[in-house]
Amino acid sequence: MTLNFDISLSKSQQEIYELVHNDKYKFITVVMSRQSGKSVLMLVLCVEWLFQKNNAIAYICRNFVLAKRLYRELIKIIPQSVIKSSNGSELFIETIYGSTLTFYSAEQGSSLRGLTFTHLILDEMAFHKQEQPDGTHLWNDILSPTLKARGKKCIFVSTPLGKNNIFYQMYKRGLSDDFPNYASVKKTVYDDGFITKDEIEEIRKGIPELSFKSEYLCEWLEDGLSFFQGYSECFNIDKYSGGKSWMALDISGDGSDETILTQINELNEVRQFQIEGNLDLKYRKIADIINRENPTAVMGEINGIGLPFFNEVKKLVKNKSKLHDWTTTNSSKEEIISDLAVEIAKGEMHFLKDDRELYDQLSDFIVTVSKTRKLTFAARGSGHDDRILSLAMALKCKNDFRFQGDNPFNFILTQNSSII
């Protein structure tokens, strides 16, 4: 059977298509800008492989939302007469030729271990979280071995996200003679005519300069798109040294985020506690940490579920006068995030070297600018920012209550002292 696609590949897409079909290369890194047709080209390749015999194809997306969307798009393209079986819950397609395609989320992590594939596509690879809870690495320890037995082709495709990630390493391999079965290609928004120059200019005006350079010009920035420039250099301590400290609590209301308690000391050394369990257990854990560490002050977010949550914590804390309410608004969030960014840019913050969760959130935190020039701070895509908000609040708590409990002027009153 022949399947005709009613699409025309652009010059860049055609070049990448031909590169994928070059038998010399098994691993191909594709760096493409936004709005350049990355996903369309990848789906074309998937259909082609499904029409071959006995292929086992895996398409790894950044999250389940993207995986489901691509599955729905692809299932509409393939004639039903060719599909032997499919499952919308498992995002699985099998053709009459014995080939299969399954869409996965990179969030599945270690559950992908032990599988075998002939073809592998890692979409938006720069944004895949590589470090797993058990200490293993998503590509090195889990996905790479899936190609050992039957692997024919592996495509890494993404926009750039700085240099400190596996996607950049794969790109560099494709440019090196030391890796003859690797190839790399980069295409910016100007390389094809999908959008006009006027439209490109409109995009450039509507987003921060760093975002345009990374997402549309495909430049490899030192700290990627992150609003927190210089953050990677701040992961420079092996141990939290203690001393006088301040704390802040960011509360998860729906379970999609984490409840994070952050501690910061006079040296701006930071450590974070992830609070797990049911509500009663969370209250007790947080109160136990506060009572043990005896911070100068604690700030708790009281938006939504935060108010009753923080009130329950207060009941269990010995020195309730140290606990202070904090309400997050657009303006207050902008203020504390901006203050944190300044301290990070100056190199004044110090994070634990092995705190990958905080590292990942800082790398993925961006600012967008609306047409009315309004700033929006948030994690990119469906990412999380709970650790960042807790950290920013902790710095705010330190600045606001730096001298709480102290005599900031160090007056020493003696028996002969008098005030005139």
C-alpha cells in the first residue's frame, strides 16, 4: 500500500529527511526553531517506519499532554485498513505490517527500562528531566540501552536550552569526527518561509531577547532561557553550614506541585525540604522542622488552601510569633522573583551541588511579555516552580526579618548609662 501525504516539506525539512535516511548515521540531532515544523516531520517519519515490517518505534515527548496530542494527530492520518490495533489510553498503534509505535512521556522515567526499540525519537529532548529518583540517568541508563539489540535510528530533536544538558552533548557529537555515526543539523526561524519576516519581527518584539535568541535563532546560551542568568554557577556547596536562618513555605493545594519548605542562612546558603504525606503528617513534619531548626522567622503562603494549612502548622509550632503570612499576587511575585534573580546574577546565592530538582526548575523558569508589556513569570510548559517560589519567599523573609530578635544598633546599657 502507498500512502500519499498532502503536505510539502520545506527545504529544511527535506534536508533533515534526507539526513535521517543516510545509512551512515544512527544518531541524528535536529536543532530547530519554534514554528518550523519539527513535529510534522517527525510524524511523517513515524508513518514511514510503520509501513515497514517489524519495527518497534518509540516517540518520547516531554509530557503526557504532548504525547496524547501527537497520538490523536497521527491516528487520523493512517488509514484504518492499515491499523491492526490501537489504544488511546496506552497511546499505542500496531499496523498490519507488524510494526508498532508507542508515545511515551519522559516523565515515565524508569518504567521505560528494559524495553527494546528499532527507532527512537526524543522530542524536545533539551527539556527532558534526565536525573531519576533512583539516581539513574534517563538517556544513559534507560533509553540508550533500548537500542542495543535492534536499534536502527535515533533522532534527538529540540530547541536549545543552554549548554548544560545531554541535548547539547549530542549536538556536539554530531559535529565531531570522533563520533562517525552521529550527525547534527541546526535550522533557525529564518531558514524557511513558514512565517513572514514581519511575523518574525512581531514575535521578536513580544518576547524577551534571550527567549528569541534561544527559541528562534537556536543559539546555545550559557544558562538557556532561564530568567535566572548565572544560576548554574550558584550550585557550589557540598553541605549546608547552618547558623542563623529564615524559612518559607510554599504549599501544594492540588497535589500537582510539591509542598516545599526552604531554609536560608546568613551566607545565603540554601536547603529545601520536600514535605510528603497526608495533611496531618505534613503539618507535623513542617512544625517539627521549624521547632528543631529554630529559624528567626518563617513566611507561609496563604493563598487558597494555604491559609487553613498554615494555621494548622501554627498550632504545632512552639514560638508562633515567628510565623508570618504571605499573600502572592502578580506584583508581589514579580518583586520577589526579581530580587532573587538579582542575587543569583551577582553570585550571592549558594545551592547544594546535588540539588537537581532546584536546578531543573531554575533552568526552566522564564518570563514572557504580553502585547501590553505585562510580565508573566512561570515555569515553561507544564513545568513546576514550587521550589523557586519557596526560595524567593525565603529570601524575602530574610530581608524583611533580618534583625528580628536582635539589637541592630548593638547598644550596651551600663549602670551609668543615660538617655538625654
